[in-house]
Amino acid sequence: MAPLILASASPRRRDLLAQIGIVPDIIAAADLDESPRKDETPRLLALRLAQDKARAVAATHAGSLAGFVLAADTVVCVGRRVLDKAHDAADVVRCLELMSGRGHRIYTGVAVVAPSGKLTSRVVETRITFKVLTPSEITGYAASGEGVGKAGGYGIQGRAGGFVTHLVGSFTAVVGLPLYEARCLLEGAGYTC
């Protein structure tokens, strides 16, 4: 069988796949500009980025190197405002202050390119509500460093899980890869899970 290529350097995505017994043969992250296009909705941004990552990695693994390429991208937003990956503790504070006591949405695009070149993809929407956060909760979480490098400035699988009062959708999509949808896309493309 053709190899499985994970188009992501995210250790969280590798760990999630391992939970369902899938181990990528190759890890090959795509380096793309992830900036939203003019008037692009968060849902369409997540889908486009996942598709673009899958296509970019598939292009570098063509011919005899062709495999099943799995890519994903997660976009966190409040309304139409996209919350990028937090670069530092100050970004984490800004994100948490914005989400405190409010709902936000996470769109996770997932895409698979089969060895034949056929692309299939989906977007998973998850709605999350945070409790009203105290200033000390916000600064304490920011100081932990856990939110740096994560979309929206937090990781639900860590300390921030204690801020969630309501979740509708896919927990694994919030972590970075909707496992049910990823498995369905891989199986539909002919990969044996």
C-alpha cells in the first residue's frame, strides 16, 4: 500500500492519529502563507488551508513517492474575527480576554490527496463557550506558556480545558484533527485504517 504522509509537523496531530492506530510513514509539513484572503470566512479559510497544504505536500511526493497525504488546519474565531496562533504571552492574554464568558467557533479543515491525485476534504465546526475568566486565571494561563503557538492562544487538551463550560462538536477537531472525518476521508480514498 502507498505510504501515509502527514502534511503537518504538529505533534498533537501525530498523537491523535496514534489514538486510533494510524501511524504516518512520512511527516512533511507544508510551508504556506496562512493569511486570510479578502472577505474569506473562517470556515473557508480552514478548508482552503487544509487543501493547499495537502496539495503542496502531494506535489513534492509525486510519481514513485506518491502516497496518501493527510492535511489539516484549525481556525479559531470570535464572530468573523480570526484569532491567529499566539506568538507570546501577550497574545494569549488578548485572546483569552476576548473569549472570556463568550462563545467562539473552531473550524478545522481536513483534506486527503490520494495517490491518484484526487482531493477530498471536509470542514468540522465546533462551538465552545468559556466561563468568565478572572484576571489571575488569564495571566496564570498565559504565564504557563501552554497557549503560545496555538490558534486562539489556548490548548483545550491542557489547562484551558478547565475554562470550557460548553462544547458542541468535535473535541479532537479542536485539538487539531477531527479523527472521525480524517478516518472517513482516508478510507474513502482507499487507505486501509
